[in-house]
Amino acid sequence: MSMWSGLGINFASHPTGFSTYCDTCLDRGIRYLRLNTPDFNNATAIVEEKANCLYALSKGAYVTWGISSGSTTLTSSNWADFVTAVLATAQWAQNNNLSEFSIGNEEENHNDDDTLTDADVRTNIKTLATQVQAVFTSGPVSYQTSNPSIPSWVSIGKGDLDLIEFNVYKKQHTTWKTNITSALETFGNTSTYITEFSISSVSLADYSSSEEIQAREIGMMLEDIQTLGIKRAYFFTYRDANFGALNTDGVYRLLWNNLTTNNGRRWFI
């Protein structure tokens, strides 16, 4: 059976040799790629990711990219700087026909919870989405957040965001299926998808040291995602010693087959 057409890969870092990894994904039929969203203060990483974006676009990939707060704690004082950086990056994305522009990544986890609360972040993101919409018109404008924030976004609505996207991890997020169902009922499956999924937010080995079990559980999660009605979901991540389908030593974990063959069905029972 063929691979699920909605599968994407989330490149959580900007690895050396990105072109090779990009080509491998495309050769296996994975068209949706989400690139690392670097800290808005990290000029070097932003330049690197721009080059990766252009390469992936040139190869025909559907590329989602933007910048985030990263390791910078967002406050009421530096929010304006974040907005300026996002809008400048959105203009670059528009000039280069990026497929989708992402405003940040889990910014509710990167604020100081004092001068800038989680509720403030969500309100500000909705306002920023309206500003980005005036700059970036070549594709949808999106924001990705984590599973615990889903109920809050369902409550306040997505405003001018075209897409509201969620990161879900099976071990830590026991409510993920309930929350995704609620999001789908509110926004529909054309306005939301999963930007990161895996079995643990700590590491694959945190779930199990057995690669057979890792593969089985990833397959089960991918089946659940499709059953819920999600049309696109990005596995986190392609290359990484703790999370990746591809280890940093260049050896694929068994779960790679569950992702890219047999339509995500479980190979190991």
C-alpha cells in the first residue's frame, strides 16, 4: 500500500546537508515540509533557513516556515520587536512565494507569564495575523501551538489565521484526541492540522527503548490521526538522535517504514 498523502516531516533543526535530507523525503513521496522556525534574534539561523526554504521550494516541496521567539522570553517590552521581525520575514516569504507562513511556535510556552500572559499572547497573535495577512498573500498564514492550548484557541477562535495548527505527543498529551476532535468541530479539517506528532515530547526512548514498540506506536498514532479526520500531519522530526526517523549516525529507525510505507499501518503487534 502507498504512503498516506497527508504525511509531512517537521525539520526541527537546520542540519548540515539539508538538501540531501530534503531530497530523500521528496523521493519517498513526502511533499509537505516544515522547516525550523529560528529565534527572531538569531540572524545566522534565519539566513540558513532562508536558503533551505529556497532549495525545498525549487524541488517542488510545500514549505511551511516562519520565525519564533525561540530561546528569547517574550515580554510586553519586546513584543514590538517580535512583530517587526515577523513582518519583515513575512515580506521575504511573500517575495519568494513561500507556500505557507507560520507566525511563531508555541509562544504560550515562551512568555514571561507576568507582563505577557498566555491570554495576551493569543490575543496578540490574532492581531499579528491580521497584519501578516496584509503582507503575505502567496499562501495561508498559520500559527502552531501545543495540545494544552487547544481548548483556549477553540474558545477564542482563530481570527484572521487561515490555519491553526497543533503539536501533540502521545505520552504527555493524554487528551490529544479529545482536543483535536474539538478543534476539528470548531474550525473544520481545512483550517487545522497537526504540525508535530510523536509518541513522547522527551524522546522516542522515553516511550520505549524498543524500536519495534516505537514503530508500532507511531503506526497506531498515525492511524488515529487519519481516523479523526486530520488531512495533514507532520512527524517530528526527520534527523535527530532523540526524536528523528533518521538517527544522527545515518541509520533509520524502524518507524521510518511505518511512516512511509503500508499507509502508516502497524508493522509490529
